[in-house]
Amino acid sequence: MRSKVTASLILVIVVAIVAGVINYEGLIAKNTKLVPKLGLDLRGGVRIVLEAQDTESAKATSEAIDAAVGVIDKRVNALGVSEAVAVRQGVNSKRITVELPGWEDPERAKAIIGKTALLEFKTEDGKVVVNGSNLKNAQLVFSQAQDSLGEPQISFELDAAGTTAFAAATQANIGKKISIYLDSQLLMSPTVEVAITDGKGVISGGFTATEASNYALLLKSGSLPVKLVAISEEVVGPSLGSVFVHRSAWAALIAFLLVAIWMFIMYRYLGLVSGIALIVYADILMAAYLVLHATLSLPAIGGAILSIGMAVDANCIIFERIREELGMKKTVKSAIGAGFSRAFRAVFDSNLTVLVGTAFLFYFGTGTVRGFSVTLALGVLASMFTAVFASHTLVDLLLTPGIAKNSRKFLG
Amino acid sequence: MTFRERILKWDIIGKTRTWFTASSIIIAIGLVAMVVNTVSFGSPLKFGIDFIGGTVINASFEKAPDETVVRGILSANGYSNVTVQRAGEKGITMKVETNEINPAVSGKIINDIVAKYGAVDVGTKEITSIAPVIGRDLLRRSSLALGLSLLFTLLYITIRFKFSFGLATILGMVHDIFVALGILALFRVPLNAPFVGAFLAIITYSVQDGVVVMDRIREKLRYRAKEPFDKLANAAVTETWVRSFNTSFTTFLAVLVLFIMGGSPIRDFSTTLLVGIISGTYSSIYISTPLLVLWVQGREKAAALQKA
């Protein structure tokens, strides 16, 4: 018996310490792999929903939309937004959600995300000789030439296939014009003087520096295979976030104190045990959020504070049961044993019912609903561990001879 | 006699009519509010732009913008039916429902205001623009998710307990949803995406509370001698009354702190939760259990008649 209690106690302590280290790393040492992820509603940023539309030249097929997601992903990452995400709203959905946390310039975001950015080199008879998919690199440069000194331009470099095709085309068209189009808009049509065999060149089209830099970014990331139109946008200022997070932390602490005090009034020493279990619960839950990168949005934090109240639910069921067993004139030890084992079924069934519900919510829900079901499910699992296993271990420890003299006093 | 001993003597099941009447009145008030809303506003609940689509733009500028001028800018850009309100010292709020301001135009509108009133204060710009099709999609998917999780909760309780237990728990939950919806309808609280979360919490809470009472009835049924089912159920609810109160009270405390400290961004959300917690605790004791008693006694009577 005693060795079993010791083993359980060690397990609880190890779990609590591991969770504590994770929390320290994420919250205080700001380990980049573990920093808490705040939802757009708290952190501020831009969310844009794009819808793929059929055009004469390009149908919005499933493959095209998937490819578009990949292109957008490259573009937003090239913008330098950390944790930017582009996801399709469902396997058969025509919509793509793009989130740029911390971003404050929706106009630039829209300009970059929705542009098709199809670059084409055409000969005089309209044949496309090279297009954007042959690009290896593109960047903003400033002209060094005498007549256009300092003009923003895009320098490009073609891949092997592009280089070969471009060399052949320039060779065949010496003395003629090759026109460069971006999204069917003519940028320039220089006359070929010599064959270009190194696959390098410069495009000038009367750009501003910002335009040239945006286009270079777009060209490097590839063109969109389908027409995308922004149908929804959300721009959230960052002001709400930090204030709300700060206040929720205080709210959580006060909620914890009130719950702990109430449990102590109702159940005396057993209540104290549930208070300790609640600390371990908060510790594990926070660590789980950090490790699983759960997104903390406004309702998710609300749910987390709600779960502080719900976490002692199992403790109440068990402690009430212990009282009833004691009422039947059992010894303290057997009453506690019976209380835990008899109450377990009720705790198990009520929690599992909740887990079944959250599983469906997660599967069918979107965004907020998903985040909420994850935090709720984690809360249920963590409270099963702390309110049942950890509390049982702590109560057993109190019962160990030598620690408490009058064990009936525990129960208030 | 201590308070606990006194509770054990309560005849909760015997006063079934009282509880059902009280709940019926509360739900009826909510339903009337929904009917009135439907007649005067066209929909039983006030859905926010997350569900019906629309646009809200908030921003503060260097100089305080004039409402009439901003309205002019909006109609010049093709949006004439927009509510414009001053917000704070130099801020302005533009709101339009069901017909969202196209993301391609929102930037131009803000630039036009900037041209007159100076740059946007850093961090004050907020735009929420939801296409109606997306809002309807969210509403449809959320309802589907809620509906399916109810169905599978019923299935789970049926497997672990009995169909009658599951049905009683689900009906208690439906009671809670109607109470909450009724109050939201009465005060015309605009429903937005976070409410899906609040409803989930209410449902979860209601089920968890219900299952514990049902568990006690299940346990008592195993050792049942000849006692009538209503006496047995009454003993089960009175024995679990204190624990029901305690778990609800601790949760209530936590949400109350959230209500007071969370401030306006979460006030509607936390109010819904408070209503849900009270209703959820009440329904598992005073609605679900009496319903189960009615069902079981009805069956027992029918069985007795068949024998005779």
C-alpha cells in the first residue's frame, strides 16, 4: 500500500515538474517553440477569405485551388509574417482563409495575396516563349544605366528549361520585339539585339519601388493558377489583446482563489487537497496548450476560466461520496477507498460524454468552434488526472500513519 | 437537523408540477420575445454580422471625422445604407448589415477619410467584413455540429445507461438551450461566432450535471427492493443535491469573475454562460429527473395493465 502511494506520488510530482518546466520555457524564458499562440482576435492582424472563381482561361478545379494555397503560402511567408497561414476551408471548398497575425496593412496584404502574377514573354506573333513558372529568382534592383539611373526594376533569373527556351527564342527573333506581359498587361517590348543565353535579364515598366518589390515577391512565389476574389476581411487592432490577456490572467487567479476557498469551507482538508490538485491542473493545462500550439482566442480563454470551476466537479462528486460512506459508520480509510471507487463511474461517464461531444464539434466545426472544443477536451482530460488520480494520491498520503494523527478531522 | 439532513427530506419529485410550470413560464416568455422579434424585425434572434454577413469598420483619425462627410464618402463609393456613428474622441464606426463592403473597396474608403481627417491612429483600425454566404455557412456548420454532438451524446448515454435516461438528459439540455435563447431574444443580444462556444459550454455543462444524477439513479436501481420509482429518484436527487450545488457554485464563481473582469468584449459571452450554468444545474434536478420518473412510471403502469 505504502509503496503504491509513493509511486503514484512520484508520478504526479514528475508530471507537475515537466509541465512546470514547459511553462517556464514558454511563458518566462520565451522559448520560440513554446510561446503561447494567441488568436487573431487577441493578437491583432488580418484575416482574408478568398473565393476561387471560374474564368474563361482557368477553371476553379480542386487541384488548382490546392496549388493556389501553396502559392499563397509562399507569398505570405515571403512577406515576412511569422506564423502566417493559408488553408483551404474544406476538402471540397472553393474558399481559402489567409491569416496574418500581427499584420496591420490589409491593403498590401490584399494586393499581394489576390494577384494572379502571371508573367509571359511573347514574340511578335503572340506565341508565349517563356512564362513565370520558368523563373528561378526575381528581385528589386535599381537601374545603373545612364538614361534611367535609379529607376526601380525587377531583375530575373530563369531556370535551366527557361534559359534554353529563352536562348532559342532570342536567337530566332534577332531584330524583332519580344514583349513582356504581367497579368496580360504590357510592361515593355524591347527589340532583341543579341541572343540571351545566360537566362538573366531586367524588366522595367515604370514601377515604383514598392510595386517592383511586390512584383518580385509575387514572381518568385509563382503565379496563381486560378482567379481568387477576396470576399471577407477582418482587420483586428492589437489594442484589445494585451489588455485582455492581462486581465484574464488576473481573472483566472481570482477565480482559482475563490474556488479554493469555497472548497476549503465545504470540505476542510479534503478541500485543501482539491486546491492543490487545481494548481497541478492549471499547470498541466497550460503546458498542454503550449506543446500542442492550441490557439488562445477570446472564447477559448473564457472556456479555460470556466474549466477552473468545472475541474473541481470530480472532487465534489468524490468528496460527497466519502461523506456518505462515512455516514454509514465506515472507518475513514474504507470510506475514502469506497468514495473514490464508487464515484469513479459517475466521473468517468460524465467526462466521457463531454469528450464524445467535443470530438464531433471538432470534426464538423470551423475556426472558433474547433479551438473551443480542443481547449475543452484538454481540460476534461487534465481534470481526470488531477481531480481523480492526483487527489486520490494526496488523500492517501494524508492517511499515511505519522502524517496526520486524527484523520477524521480532514473531513470537516 | 443539519442543512444536509434537511435536504434529504425534500420532496422534489412530488412537486414536479411546480417545476414544470416555472420552466414553462420562463420558456414561454422567451418564445413570446422570439415571436415579437420575428414580427417586428424579421428574425427570432438578433444575429450579428458573423452569421448574416455585413461590415463594421472602426478607426480613429488625427482630426475628429464628421458623420455627414463620412456618409458622403461611403455613398460616393457605392454604399449608401450605412450606419455611421462617432466613437470616442476622434473615432468613427461604420456599420452595414447583410450587404458587406467589398474588401476591394474598404481600403479606398479609409484612404478617402484619411485625405480629409489625417492619418489613422496606430492600432485603432478594425475591419470586420463577412460575406453573407460565409456567415450562413458558419451558422449552418455550427448548428450541424451542435445537432450531431447532441445526437451522439444521446447515443452514448443510451449505451452506458438506457434510452430513457439519455432522452431525459437531452430534454433537460434542450430546456437549457431554450432558456438561454429566450433570454438572448428578450434582450436582443447580437449573436456572433463566440456564442457557438458559449452554447457548447452550456450543453457540456448540462450533460455533465445530468449524467451524475442519472448515475445515482442507475446505482439505486441495482439495489431496488419494492420501492416506487418516484421515491427512488427523489432519494437520488436529494443525495446528489449538495454536490450539484457545489460544482455549479464553483463554476458560477469562476464565470462571475470573468463577467466582472473580462469587460465588454466578453460580457455577452459570460452572461450567456451564467444563465446556462444556473439553468443547467436546475434542469438536471428539476426537469430531467421528473421527466424520467414520468416516463418510467408510465411504462410500469402500462406493464401492470398488460399483466392484469
